[in-house]
Amino acid sequence: MENNNTFVSTDTTAKTEQLLRKACIHSVESFGSVDGPGIRFIIFLSGCKMRCRYCHNPDTWTMKCDDLRTADELLQQALRFRAYWGKEGGITVSGGEALLQIDFMLELFEKAKALDINTCLDTAAQPFTREEPFFSKFTKLMSFTDLVLLDLKHIDSEEHKRLTGWANENVLDCARYLSQLQTPVWIRHVLVPTITDNDTYLYGLRDFVKTLHNVKRIEVLPYHGMGAFKWQKLGLNYTLDHIDSPTRTRVENAENILRSALNDV
Ligand code: SF4
């Protein structure tokens, strides 16, 4: 009887561990060309706690686990496209917010590096904290990460909260920590008229980026409302209907300001 109980308990633990090692996948893209260098296999994980008012993918917010996959399964699928990656390409994990499934990320990127695959994490850093156990896991994850695409939504914390539902102190702290680790970073910033397209905020962001020593590129992403239909489909209230995309002049203005942060790097 005792033996039987022990058996049941061990079996359950093994099953739980196996389940924990599976990721809740939203979707995959075989030939991504905008999320990191070269051609990349992109894995979009489910779940995000931010509520960015311009989010293109509100269908990723809920941690839906209809499609559960192991790191090995995903790597096997990704490797079918290796011939197209060239010197620069590889895999990118995006979301949703990939760091919500950090245990899976650790296994995936550790195994990817063992296969000499270039690894890129696309994150808005909302889950970042120096508290344990997250902090040690994040530090270890960065040792297997070639590039972080860090979405800085707004330099002003109050405005960040209005835009995403969350303050930005931990996001900026994540950026500083990545600089300390010397993990290469591309910063991405969505330019939204009346919200982020404001020279005071752009110079503020530029000054912050200047304090970092690991930023290789800054991408300005012009706002567009093409994701609005997804909000409507989900019965959500899209609040940026009245906002147009920024003009080419304003995009260039933002690029000039932000990229001046890299002049001294
Ligand atoms: S962090 Fe990304 S997925 Fe999450 S709400 Fe913002 S834009 Fe959407």
C-alpha cells in the first residue's frame, strides 16, 4: 500500500513537471523578418498582464493553453527552417509576454544555444523584478540570450500606467540590469500621436537610453490602428480610434532624437 502511494505520488510529480515544461503557445511564424536580425522562427507565447491601448494582439492576453508544446517539439519544428536563417537569423520568442513563462524560456534557450541557434527575446519586461526566484532565473536566461528586443512603452511612469495599466519603474530597472549584464538590446518604441509623440518625452527617453551601454539599435514603430478590429471581435473597448498614424516627419523627428542616444556608444 505504502509502495503504491509512493508510486502514485512520484508519477503525479513527473506529470506535473512535464506539464510545467510545456509552454502555452499562441502561434508560430516560420519566416519572421521584423523581430530581430535576419530570418527568424518566431514563437508567440500566450499571456500578457499589460493592457497597452494600441495592442495589436489582445487575443494573446489570456493565458490560453489549448496549444501546449515542449521546448524539444518547438526546436524540432524551428530547425526545419535553419537553412533560411543564414548567419544572422535564428529564433525569437515573443508574445503576449514571454517572461510570464520563464521556466519554459530557460529550457528552450539553453537547448537552442546547445544547438548553436541564435536566440532573441522580445519583451516589454512587465514581469521583471529583482525578487527571487524570478531574478536568478532571468539572470540565467540572459546567459542563453543573444539579443533582447525591449519594448519601452513610455518614459514617464504615470503616462506608462495610463497607456499600459502598469508603472514603468521595473521596466527601466530591467533595462539597467541588461546594461549591467552587457546583454545586447534593441529598444523599440511605439510612436503614438498625443501619447508618446511629444518631444519632452522623446528627449527624456533619449537621456535614459544614453545611460545604458548595451543598446545596439533603436526602432521607432509608428502607431497604427490595424489591431482595432480584434478588440471589437473580443468585445473590448478600443480607445485610440480618434488617433491617426504619425506623419513621416514626426517619425523622422522621433528617430533623430532617439538615435542621438547612440552617437556616443
Ligand atoms: S505588452 Fe505587447 S502583448 Fe502585452 S498588451 Fe502590450 S502590446 Fe499587447
